[in-house]
Amino acid sequence: MSDHPVLNYISAGAWSLVQPLLSNRAKDLLITLIDFMENDVLPAEKLFHAQIPTHPPEARWASVPPILEELTLRAKGRGLWNLWLSGGDFQGMAGGQGGGLSNLEYAVMAEIMGHSAILAPQATNCSAPDTGNMEVLARYGTPEQKEKYLVPLLKGDIRSSFAMTEYGVASSDATNIRNTTALPSSNPDKLVVKGHKWWITGAGDPRNAIHIVLAMTDPQNPSPHKRHSLVLVDPRSKGVKIVRPLTVFGYDDAPEGHCEVVYDGVEVDVDSGVVGGLAGLGKGFEIIQARLGPGRLHHCMRTIGIASRALEILLQRVSDPNRKTFGKYLRAHGTVIADIAHCRAEIDAARLLVLAAARRIDVVGAKGAMQDIGIAKFTVPSMALKVIDRAMQVHGAEGVSQDTPLAYYYASLRTLRYADGPDEVHIQQIGKNELKRVEKLDQRFERIKKEGDRLLEANGKAKAKL
Ligand SMILES: Cc1cc2nc3c(=O)[nH]c(=O)nc-3n(C[C@H](O)[C@H](O)[C@H](O)COP(=O)(O)OP(=O)(O)OC[C@H]3O[C@@H](n4cnc5c(N)ncnc54)[C@H](O)[C@@H]3O)c2cc1C
């Protein structure tokens, strides 16, 4: 066990906790994944970036770097495919297209993939937003919708977007979403979709073949949670306009992108255009809640991997003999040593939160694990940002440049403090849940106090200080 290759990625302590819970198949896949990362994915990162054209700007969105397609074929050939598709929830759904791991097993693998978050999740068909979208279609789609969209997504033949956030609307409170509608038209067989969204990840991707759009279908419904549905829009339909890719601290994430999108009178079929068919009308909220549970945790799993990679980069830099300051290696300065220790401790602590949440999903399902997922959701990205910040600091000015991956890591992880809901919303929910314990706490401590008073009296003592 002491020389298991997984120990290059996760701590011995965490491994000793999870290892007994891993199936033999998962253990074999883990070895295969590590080999794939070390020999295929990590060496291919520079080529991936080099294969994204810089000029003309529109060329950035016109093709997928060939190395990614190659890696995808290799991953599929080695069974590293749809690893996110947990056995518990989706038993049998993949139909030979991978999957079948527990969430805990996947947590270890997703962390390892996080060491190359830009390539490994895509190469293995484990990347957002496709995973969440596949989950929606698997759980709520009609048989026809599964055939048309889920099957090609599972095969990796197409990609998808999830379009919720509205331009000009505070979308972290999804009940605010009101400017996107899917309403009956003069043609009784059609709904007409109108709306203006932004930050729609994947909408720039030439492989994108479906947008799942949160739209109002019943504006007058007295319940704000029953006014919306998820509408399926083919991005090649008349009326869909990809306005522009947005940038994150200057990065455009081509060829996937995060785009501003206008739906200007797009027609969808009444029967088949809403996730779940006619029965899915008004179920938008219910479905997005279900979608976001495991997906949020997947981000956290990968984020631990990104933080670990940043620490590795830090360790190498501070040990570089060409970079001595004040007569010493950077690694010999006390503040640097302390930074390293903090990085190690924070990554290892955060990993345990993520593993515990994953295990909880396996045991009680995503709904029952919401508290654990929420805690990971708002703590893990901030932890990783601190680690990356320390890694940037030891690099001096180079740390914020394009010559290391650190600036990109920082930019992309900073967005996780908004994406899938801002930190404050999760913090508020966790705090509220914690307060729900007060009644039971009162009862428990009342009982303990009574017993304490009885003991005092029995021993002839009137009062005592604690
Ligand atoms: C890189 C990236 C990719 C994204 N991809 C997608 C995507 O694919 N699809 C999609 O639909 N959206 C996507 N988003 C959008 C993301 O989901 C939203 O940004 C997020 O939900 C917040 O909504 P908002 O930007 O409208 O912020 P607002 O709702 O305007 O909130 C602004 C701020 O208000 C504060 N706030 C909100 N609620 C509370 C509260 N209860 N207490 C205290 N403060 C509060 C928070 O600080 C919050 O950041 C993406 C965003 C980024 C950056």
C-alpha cells in the first residue's frame, strides 16, 4: 500500500479511510486513470492550448483541438468513461457506456482528474455542464428525449448547455427569472421561447447540440416555484443567437466558452420540447434542485485536485536553486515553510469534507446529503484560492502571468464562488440548518442540567462554578 501510485495524488490518511470502501473494479480503474493522467493527459496540456487558434477570433470557436479528440478515444478505449455516472442512482442507465462507481469512488478519481481540470474531465466525459444535464435527462426525460439527447451525450458525440442565469436579473434567486418565457403561440403544437441569458457555459462549443433552458411557462401560477419549466432548445434553431463569449479575468475558455445568448422567438414542440414532456410543465425548480446536488460536489472534488497541483508547482519553485533570495533557497525561509504547511493541512482537511459528502450521497442519496454538499460547496473553492494565491506569491510576478497555469487556476476557481449559487446563499442555508438544532440542544442540556443539580444536591453542595 505504501507505494500505491494514488499516494502521488491523495494523502495516506485519506487513502486508508477510503480504500476499504472501494470495489476491485474501482481500484483497477484508479490505476488505469493514474496511468492515463501521467502518460497521456498531463503531457498533452501544452499542445491542447497550442492547438486553440488565436486568429481570427472566430476560429477559436470553430473546432475542437485534435489532441482532445485523441485523448477522448484513448480514455474510452480504456474504460475511463462516464465515471461520474454513479451506480446507485443510475444503475443500468449507461447501457455499456461506463459508469457504475459509487460517489466515493468517483470522488477519488475526480480529484485526480482535477490535476488537469481542463483536459481530463472532458476526455473522460465527466465535465460540467454535461454531467448535470445528463442527470436531468436521465431522471426526468421522456424515453424519446433520452434517445435523442441523453444517448449521444453519454457517448460523447454531442455537448450541451444549461441556461438559467438571465442578463440583468439577480439570478442567484432563481424565482427572479422572469424574462425568459416559453409560451403558447398561434400554432397549438408549439411553444415560443423568448429570453436573454448569459454565462451559458459550453454555448460556444461547435459540438453543442442542446440547451436546457429555464423558462417561465406559467407566469400566473400563485406558487413562484411552479412557474418555470426546463425547455429543450436546439442551438441551431432559428432565433438562437450566441451574442458573445464572456471572459473570466480575460480568459474566454474557448472552444467551450461562457456565452451571452438570446432566444428570439424559438419554436419548440409542446409535446417534446419540455423536459419530462407535458408532465414536466411547472417542474423547473424541482428539477434544478436535483441537478445541482452531486454536480456541486463534482466541482469540489476536482478543485481539491487543482489545489494539490498548485501546491506541487509551489514546492518545485521554492526548491529551484536559481531562485535563492537573501542567500537562501525560498524553501528555507520560515514564512514559506509555514505557507507550505498551511496548504498541506487545508487541502487534506477539505478533502475529508468532500469524501464525507460523497459517502453520504452513497448512503442517503443527494437530498439527504445537502448539508454536507453545501459545506463543501462554500469552503473548498476558498481553500483552493488561498493555496493558489500562496503558489502565485512564491513565483513573484511570473505567478500572475501566462507562463504558469496558476493565474488560470485562480481565475477559473474564483468563479466557483458564484457558479451553482454564490457562497452567501449556501452559507445562509447551512447556518439556518444549524440553528434548527437548538430545540433539541435545549432539551438535551436541560436534562444534563437537571442531572447536574441532582448530583450537587446529593453531595451536599449548593453551587459550583464551572
Ligand atoms: C464561469 C461561469 C460559468 C457559469 N456558467 C453558468 C451556466 O452554464 N449556466 C447558468 O445558467 N449560469 C452560469 N453561471 C452564472 C452563475 O450561476 C451565476 O453567476 C450565479 O448563480 C449568481 O447569479 P448572478 O450572477 O445573477 O448574481 P446575483 O444574483 O446578482 O448575486 C450577486 C451577489 O449577491 C450576493 N448575494 C446573493 N444572495 C445573497 C444572500 N442570500 N445573502 C447575501 N448575499 C447574497 C452574492 O455576493 C452574489 O454574488 C456561470 C457563472 C460563471 C462566472
